[in-house]
Amino acid sequence: MGCFDVVCGMEGFILAAGLGTRLRPLTDDRPKALVEVGGEPLLALAIRRLASAGASRIVVNVHHFADMVEEYLASHAWPCPVSISDERALLLDTGGALKHAEPHFSGRDDILIHNVDVLSTIDLSALLGQHASQRNLATLCCSRRDTKRLLDFGPDGSLLGRTGSTQMNQNSSALAFSGIALVSPALLPLLPVADHPYSIIDMYIELASSHPVRSFVHPADQWLDVGRPETLEKAQQWYPSCNK
């Protein structure tokens, strides 16, 4: 398994194109990215989070109510340049979205990928440090949570596959992916052409057999999925922390 050169910079990619079906009826007239927590859209919180972690530029993908997202971004000043990856023609899922956005990235810097509907107090500087020291192709933020969608990791943190599809042993760990990952720019050329939607998790699993794809384990209470109306009330309590 190869390893990847340590890079000096970092860029950001916010996955914001989804239909937000779990947040209906809030997303009947707006994109998920513009649903507010503490009076601020999730998109603004994500942009500031990535910028504070050191992102020199941020790319946001759009599809559902794309015009509204573009107008919002254009009407505000941001701490670093923000550009749009347009998926109006076809919603490409997480893997296809990253490949489609490839022209927006420098090809030199790591990319911090962040779901727009995730809030966290995860130590992103520690994530960057681990990713660089291990020289990973991808480093996935994960925690031990009660969910049906789990990934299996070996004793050194290497991704093995989805829970239930791999042979577990006493040294393996079943962890939940937190919707935040740091990837090497070397990942982009390895992704299939973005002429169809495909999952980035599926690509991580496929590439993990020949490339270093590892977990970054964080406490479960440092993370919140704001993808459902019932979690928005809890999210208000998170606002002071995620807005730092």
C-alpha cells in the first residue's frame, strides 16, 4: 500500500446539493443548506468552520434550490474565496460530486470534505495532523454510535469495509462515519468520471484495498446530524460551540 506526500495547504468542499427530504417540510421552499440554526444557515456555519480550520478556498455543490444558494453566497462576505460546483443537471451523490468539482481545486492541497447538515466540535487540527503523519489517501472522522450504517476498521485504523460484509476479529472496530473526511488531492484522479451518481464511501472501500484509508476516531458527543426536524432543537444548544 502506497502513501502520499505531505502537502502544505488545505481546501474545503461542502456537500450541500441534497434534496433534504428528511427535513421536510422545512425544505419544501428552501435548500437544506439554508435551514437555520441559531439564526444562521447551516451553510454559513460550515463555511466558517472550514475557513477557521485553514481552508484557503471552499467549493459548495448545488442542485436543490441552487439559485437560492448562489444568491446567498454572492450576497455575503466570506473569510476565504467560495465557489460553486453546479449539479443542476444531475444530482451526483457524494462521490460523483467530488469528481465533478475537481476543476475547482488546485490539485496540490488536501481537501476537507464536510456535509452541510453536520455540526461538530471535532478537533480538525488533530485530524489534519493525523492525516499528514500517516500520509493517508483519506482519513475519515468516525465515532462509536448506535446506527445501522457502520464501517469496519482494522487495529491500525485501516478501512476494511461495511459492517456485515467483512470478517471481523477481536481487534476490529465497527464505527459510524461522521460526514467529515480529509482526502489527498491524489484521490481525485482515482475517481470514476462523474457522468452518474455514486457514493464516496463506496470509493473509499474500493480504494482501501490498495491505498491507506484510515479512521480518525472522535468522541460521539462532539458530533450532531442536523438532518431531521427533531434534531434542530438540540442543534440550537450547539450553536455557541459550532459558531466559534
